[in-house]
Amino acid sequence: MQQVNENEQREKIREALYRYQKRDLPVMPCNGKIPLIKSWQNRNAPPTDTEIEGWLEKWPDMNIGLV
């Protein structure tokens, strides 16, 4: 049952990331409020599909931070 909840949570994060991407908003993966990527301050574009899927693979329980 926990696996289902983790999958549901990951899907909610994925959906949110793609909504932000569609709105042309730069976002970053976070652990709480701590950015998980280097040079996050230089982000001025939304993430690519490849970035989104890579983040979800690497940090499935990440939070999303708006830059």
C-alpha cells in the first residue's frame, strides 16, 4: 500500500512540474527548502522534459521550489 502512495505522490509532483513548465516558470528540485541542484540562482527558464524526468528519478520525494 505504501508503494501506491509513493507512486501517487510522485505523479502529483510530475503533474505540478509540467504545469509550471507550461506556464514558463523556472523551478528547481528541493529537499525541504534546500535546493538540490547547483547554480539554481542562474535558472531563468522552465525545466526541460529531460530535467523533470531526471529529477523525479533521482529525487522521487523532492519538493518544488520556484526560482
